[in-house]
Amino acid sequence: MRTLLFAATVLAALPAAAQDPQGRNLAAPCAICHGTDGRAVTNDVIPLAGLPREHIATQMRAFRDGKRPATVMHQIAKGYNDAQIDSLAAWFAAQKR
Amino acid sequence: MKRRDFLKLAGAAAGAGSLAGLAGCASMAPSKARVVVIGGGFGGATAAKYIRLWDPSIDVVLIERESGFTSCPISNLVLAGYADMQDIRQGYDGLHRHGVQVVRDEALAIDAAKKTVRLASGGDISYERLIVSPGIDFNFGEVQGYEAAMNAGRVLHAWKAGAQTTALRQQLEQMRDGGIYVLSIPLAPYRCPPGPYERASLVAAYFKQAKPRAKVLVLDANPDVTSKAGLFKAAWKDLYPGILEYRGNAKAVGIDAATMTVKLEVEDVKGDVLNVVPPHRAGDIAQKAGLITTNNRWCDVDWRTMESKAAPGVHVLGDATLSAPAMPKSASMANNHAKIAAAAIVEILNGRAPAPVQILNTCYSFVSQKEAIRVSSVHAWDDKDRTLKAVTGSGGVSSARSDAEGAYAWSWARTIWADSLA
């Protein structure tokens, strides 16, 4: 019981976005290039974990709409609508760096 | 874990020397359920890790017959001498750190009704959910004389990274200047659509430096280059004129080891090094377990969960699946199939309904030591057609080959290795 109470306290302390399975599931495939939970493995990609939500969402829209040049992200971002972008941005923003 | 099951598992694991690792779980709190994963490649390793990440109260046991992981991506650089075998090898320590119990053993049979897996070391292991990520095996019989020639060391596929990668590198190093390296590609679908063309490019790059009179002859059963065709052909024209020759509609049907000849449907071709990649199917355990549903080769799945269409409670990942439309058999896809399965299994074992997961693919291919090209796609569940489909307007290929894409290719490799195994 003590363990359950402790777990409940920890869960309550985390931002809701960190628990959101929809955002988590949308973000998980990005890990093949950006690292698990957006924690980058190399210096060649941007570490997404803990970046401001608004920044991630704005950049994704800029890639999608052709306003920010890219080698690959302009093609990937076109696969995501506004709601999906907001959801995965909130999830990455809530991850520990 | 039920005591009876634990004893069975401990007994099975004793032969593999993993008893200590398994015994550790006996002292922990009772788990919610056990998931067994067969195969520690990109699909199986990722699934094992992500189930533990997303619900640590689920026990995960990974059955893998090799002592470590060897990556097919980057293995073509090893063939050309631009990377070492140690660059593409990883251990399973990272999975241990996530609480995955890695058992070195081989799955011989699956009883989907009893929910048990028979292990080569003896004994059964039970599961609530099973993940089968067996990769590919070959239909050697479709190329007459193949197995005898392979066993005599006269032909290699090197289409599973490992001992054959090392052997092919040695054959290329020992080949005379002026010799011919023959690469034969099976009809699609096969593992890694751009892989053969990357291999042809990199062997040509090696010859250009080390054996300038040697030739690469590509015999493709397909009518044309199946992936990144424009980018590959531009690289071949610019970088390897007079070295690399490509022939489409050139299907290998036999090997004559004595004369080092590849028999095509209409002619015979001699070579000094024969690298014939036979047609594939889902890996052996999928075949033995009755998971193959289509063309005697592939395993159809529900793309919302990766659950087999042939066996309830069994999820099939990676190259073994009957690919969804426009979906390649790639490491990126296997890794992301694993996340679909992990998300679905965590929901199911917690009494909730799984939701579809949108995934993406990115594959890099080197065309020289430093330059690479890329293809990407995004795949979303389509409720009408009941499958994953490429999202209209998304995806595409590199604008041109470049050193920058080469750096991204290495970054992708290091990152997906870590995402799958660390």
C-alpha cells in the first residue's frame, strides 16, 4: 500500500503531458534519429527532450509549410497535422533533458 | 510469476548460463504479466525495451540464440573496408539495465493455445503475450545448387550481418585486380530495398581505390532499381563509370560452384566472387509456428497492434511481416513496429483498448565512403482500408548525395542502435 501511495504521489507530480499515451506514441518513432524520449545520442541532431513546447510546434509547422529549409524534416513534418504536432511537442517538452 | 513457470524458466535458462539473472526476479514483487520476445534484432530488442519503459510491472523475457547483436545497417561499409565488424556489434547489457531478462536460447516451437514457447535447451516458457521478431530466412531452393555452393564457400549472401559479412570482405580482398564481383538481387519484397544498390556502390568504391581493373556486375531480378533509383544511378554514372554495370530483369535461377557461374533464365554469367542473395521469407520460427499467412513467405498482422492474423496473442514484427503498402522491410520500420506492439500490449495487459500508432521510416544508403542518400516516409492507420498507409504528401528522398547525408547516416545508425538496445 505504501508503494501505491508513493507511486500515486510521483505520478501526480509529473506534468500531464509526460503521461499522455497519445503524445508518447506519436513521439516514439522520432527516436530512431532523435534518441529515446528525444535525448539525442549524437551532436548531429537536435535534442528534443525538454525543449519548449511552443518552439517544437513552431519549428515542425515551419518545416511542414516550407518556411524552414531542411534535409529531411520538411518531408517528415508533412505527415503530421496541427493536433498531432501539438501533442508530440507537449510530450517532448515534458521529458527530462 | 507462478512458481511452476519460474522453475520451468529457470530450468530452461540453466543451460544458457543465465540462471542468476532470472533468479533475481523471483525476489521482486509479483509482476502483472510476462511477455516473451523471440529474436533480439531491431524489432525484438526495441519491443522488449519499450514495454519495460512504458510499464515496468510487466516482465519481459527476450530469447536470442546469438550472444550479441550485429547490425545489417553499416555492414556494407564493413565489406568495403570503411568500418569494422566491431562497429556493428552490440551486446545486450543495455536491455538488462531496463530489466529485460535476456536468455541465450533458441525457440523451437510455439503453442499459441497453451501460450508456451518450447526452447532448444529443454523446457517451456509461458507467456501472456508473445512477440515474434524472427527476421528473414532464405528460400535456397529457388536458386538451384545454392546450398551446396554456399557450404563449399563458393557463394555468399551476406544478407544477415555476421560471419558471412566477414567472409565476403575476405573474398573481396583476395580477389584479383581485373576480377568480377557478381551481386545478384532477388525479386522484391526483400530485406532492405536499397541495400543491394548501396553494396554495389561501396564495393565499386573499394575497387576504384584498391583494384582499379576489377568490376562490379549487378544482376537484378527486378526490372529496375527498386529504391532511390535516380540517386543511385547518378552516383554510378558520376563515380563508377566502367566499374559498375547494372542489368535489370536478370534473375538468378542456379549456381554452378565448379565453374563459378550464376545461371540466369537466358544466359550464364561467370564471376570471381559470387554474392547471390536468395529470395527470402519470414524467419524459421514463424514458419514452424504457422504464422506465415501469405505466398508461403510473410506474416500478415493487424497494423494497429502487430498481432498475427494467424495466432491470437502472438505479435509479429519487422522483416517477417507482410509489408503494408509502400512500407519497406527496414531497421527503422522494425524498430517502429516494435513501438506499435509495445503500446498495444501495454494497453491490453492493463485492460484498456489499444489505439493506432502513426510511424515513420528513414533509411540512409552510402554511395561512397562519405556520401549518402536517404528515403523517408510516414505511415498512418487508414480506417477504411484497415492498414497503415503512407500519408499523402509526406516523405521523399534526398535532393542529392552529400557528405552531410553521410554524417546523418552515421548519426541515424548510432541513434537507432541506442534506441533499440541501450
